[in-house]
Amino acid sequence: MTQRSQKLLTEALLLPEKERVELASELLATLDGPPDADAEKLWAEEIARRLDEYEKDPSKAETWDLVKARIEREVWGKKNKS
């Protein structure tokens, strides 16, 4: 890391958490390249589908704890098999 980068990082780390999150988000967005119109459309459709499904029957919704546990099982399970 250059001195300039190190100085910027040191200054950024002094920012309040909300501003650090916003800064990190903006920096990461510059690495993504141009938005994929098809992906944006598909994500919007998926979000709408999930919201509709939830609104029809909220009792089927999973808690964050259950979702997190399932994701961890899937991720760790795959990592352990590698």
C-alpha cells in the first residue's frame, strides 16, 4: 500500500461507522464495472416475487437465525468438502 493509500485509510478509519460504510460501499461499487441491466431486472423480479410470497403467508417466513444457520451449514459444508 502506498503512503497516500495508507494516509487515506488512516483518515477513513477515523470516520463514524455510518460514513465508513458509505465510503466502503462507494469504493466497492467502482470495482463492479457497469451495471448489468438483465441482472437488475431479474433481481427486481425476484424481490417482487419474494415479497408477494411473504405477503400471501407471513407464517412461512424464516427467522434470520434460521436463515443464517442454514447459510453457515451450506458454506461450511462446501468448504470442508474442498
